[in-house]
Amino acid sequence: MNVNIIEMPLDFGGRRHGSDMGPSAIRLAGIKDKVQSLGHTVVPHGEPINIPPQEYADIGSNPKAKYLAPIVEACEALAGQVEASAKRGEFPLVLGGDHSIVLGSLAGMGSWCREKGLRLGVLYVDAHGDFNTADSSPSGNIHGECLAASAGYGLDELVNLYKDGRKVDPENICFVGTRDLDPGEKALMHEAGVTCFTVSDIDRFGFSEILKKVRLFFKTRCDVVHISFDMDAFDPSIAPGTGVPVPGGLTYREGLLLMEEMETLGMVKSMEIVEVNPILDDRNITALMAVALAARLLGEKLY
């Protein structure tokens, strides 16, 4: 398989600086060599997406959607690259950057799926819901509004990014590892009809049972799956290099097993790994974990 590694050094969407260096950290952790060792070909990712440092960008006039204009511009560029990659039959592997980049990934994959008449599903592995709108967001950070906008809720500039309208049916969104939701986004998630397996669900039913439910979810609803993996889904004791850590997260083994199970579905056509912040990391361990996740999704076997 041809794997298109797209680096997206965007950190306008969050409060803490540093995730713009995430793609470099994952590159230095050996992502290209690992992908090639599995028999895949790493293809050039086209023109680099040039993003100015956050301190030089315009924060904008809306405190409920900070850095709206530069985020839209960057994600428009990403959407074009992701769609072009999918059309060439490649696997777009997007390295972030904060989670606002999912706006571009889903815009690109959503456009490709609509053209092909395919139903797109999203596995969202994250401590957070990212399902606020400008009306409900307590911070105004767009990385907390990005998935809601991709599902058709929120500011027109985000909802209609790249192509008009929602990019994914919210009923085809499945969360795993969720444990920190704002009241407004929780209400909107229920209204939209997303499926959410929280850490309490994992404790209550066991991770193997949750995996069965996740597999059934996508097999019965979708033709194509995009995985959006936020490294804060892991417990911060094992993945310290992320900007919004929340205690009580997934174990490393659970994350790897989830990727192995998704690989066996044969439906995953794109992935992004986000919120690696090397400033907060310890010996690049979080970036190394990101490489391992991608490897399991791309077919690495223990035996």
C-alpha cells in the first residue's frame, strides 16, 4: 500500500503551544522507517502546508472561535491534500498538530466518499468530545469545536470548510476512551446521535466487549472509516506529551489492541494522530507511542 504521510504543524486550535512540533517529533521517532518496514511505500505528501507560528497569526475578533481564519485556511489546504491522496488510492496518514486538523481530514475524506457514493464513519479516540460550538465552548478553542463542525453543527466557516455542509453523519461517529465532556457538548452529542464508549463503559463491560461493539458499529453502518486518534486518550502517566491531559485514560495495550482490531476490519482508509506536544514529553515517548499505533493499524503483528 502507498502511505501518504502528511505533516500538519498547526497549534492554533488549542491553548498550549508546542503541538506544532508534533509532526517533527513523530518523524524523529521513526514513522517513515516503521511504515516501510511493514512493506508499504511512503509516497511524497505534495507541497508542505506552511503555517506561521501562532504568535504571528491573527486571533480574530470572536473570542468563542480563536484563530478562526488561519485555521480555516490551513484546514482547507489539508482537505485538498487528503482528498487528492484518497483519489490516488493512497492511505493518508496525517500527523498533527492539535485536533482542529480533523476539520481538514474529514473535509477531504468526506468529499471523496460523497463522490464515490460511500458512507464515511469516524472512530474518535479522545479523552474529550470536541463537540462544542461557539455558543457552548467555555474556552473558544477550536480544537474543542472541530468534530461538531464536521458533523454539521457550529459556525458556518467551519461547517462549510472546503465543501458546503457536514462532512460526516453524526450517527456514524463512534467515540472510545471519552472521559471529559463539557455540559453543552454532552447535550449536543446526545441530540446528534453519536455513539460514545466512555472509560466507565470500558470498566463496566471490559475492553474486549467494547471492541466487539465498535466493530459491529462500523460493519453495519459504514463503507469507509477514518480514525482520529488524540494522544490524550491515553492516561497521562504513560503519555505525558500532550496538551490537555486527563487522568484515568486508556492503557498503552488497549490503544494498540484497538488499532489491531480496526486493521482487521479492512475498512480504515485514513488516519490522523494529534496532540503530540514534545515540549511536555519525556524522551519523546508519546511520539514513539504514536508510531506504534500507526504500525499496528498498518498491519504490524506481534507473532
